[in-house]
Amino acid sequence: TPEPTPGPTNPLTPLPTTLPTFSPSVIPTSKPSVAPSSAPGLEDPTVRREHVLSLLGAHLPLNTDALNWIADVDTWQPESSATAPDQEWIDRYALHILYDATIGDSWSGSGGWFDDTLVCNSWKGIFCDSENRVLEIALDSNNLAGTLPTELGLLAKLGDLWISEASTSGPIPSEIGALTDLSYITLTDTSLTGFPTELYALPNLIYLSLENSPINTNLRWQYIGQMTNLVNFRMQQ
């Protein structure tokens, strides 16, 4: 009788010492075919309105015309390269109100206003810093009328305010007193009549010109003397 053939001493196939590498059947692209939106949902008017409302916070009362313009008419959208986009919404809101309050349709020039660009890029008389924050409003000799709105106080980085040869009347809004970077105020040849006490405490105000404006009669001289940083004050009438 033949003897049985002995089986393998180790019937299991040993595992390879190095696992094979499998290449994907489709190589993924390095960039998505459609760039993601930097502000998802803001193209929708309702979302845009709610977003601006959240930014304005407790600033009441709200200006319905300006809010409706941002939500339903304005086509500006923040881009990935935009700096401080939330402040841009606030700036657009405040400047729209300034335009309406000073009868912007009768201005001598309003080039670029309400374009779908950053306010710093093309809006006449608006100048900004490198972070697209409004630093200066220069609307002198531009036929402004009406009144100055309280919403100017929303322009947190405003340093220079130049309005002259205008029939703008009423008081300077007290909210401007919260603009701690404000250094230059020129309100000459206007019909403005009120200078709020909050402005005497502006810590960085160095230049103040109120020439040929009835506001001169409402100044509190004891406070003017306490404006220690003020180096140039003009009020001839």
C-alpha cells in the first residue's frame, strides 16, 4: 500500500510584508469646479435683510427705505478678498440714509453712489483705509440740503467730515460724539444750528471749522476751552 503524501507544513498563505497601494479610478481635481460662496445665502433678499438687521443690533429706529434698498435692490455681494464685509453692510446702510436725508437727488455730484462695488471703490466723496473702512466723507460744495442723520454714528472709523456750502439745517447729531477717531470737522457755510455736548468730548478732534453757520451762537465756550487736543478752531461769521 503506497504511503500518503504529506501535506504542507503551513497551509496558510503568508501576508505580504508591504500592503499594495491602489490608485483611485478617478483622480480628484485639486479645486472644486464651482467656488464656494463666501457668504452663503446672502443672494436671497430675506437672508440679506435678516443679516443686516443682526448687524445693526440695537440701533433703532430702523430706516425702512435703506433696509429695503439693501435687501431688494443692492446687488453688492462680499467676496473672499473683501475685508470687514459686515462693516460694509453697515456703511452702505448709513450712507444711503445720508444721501436721502440731505436730498441726494439734488447734489451737484453723486457719481458711483449705489453702484454694486465697495463704497470705497467708486462712491464720490467717500475715502477709506486699507481695510475698506470709511475714514472720510468729503461732500463740500456739493449742494447738500435737508439734515444730517443720526446714522453717521454707525461709521465707526470716520476720521474726517467735510460738508460746506450747503443748506443743511438742524443740529449736528449727537451720535457723532461716539466717533472717537474723528479728527477733522468742517461744517462751514451751512444752516446747522445745534452743537451737541457729546462733541466737546471727542478725544482726537484737532480741527473744527464752523465758519458762516448759525451754529456759532449755540456753542458753550467753557467746554471749548476743555478740548485740549483742538489746535485749529474757526468760527468767523
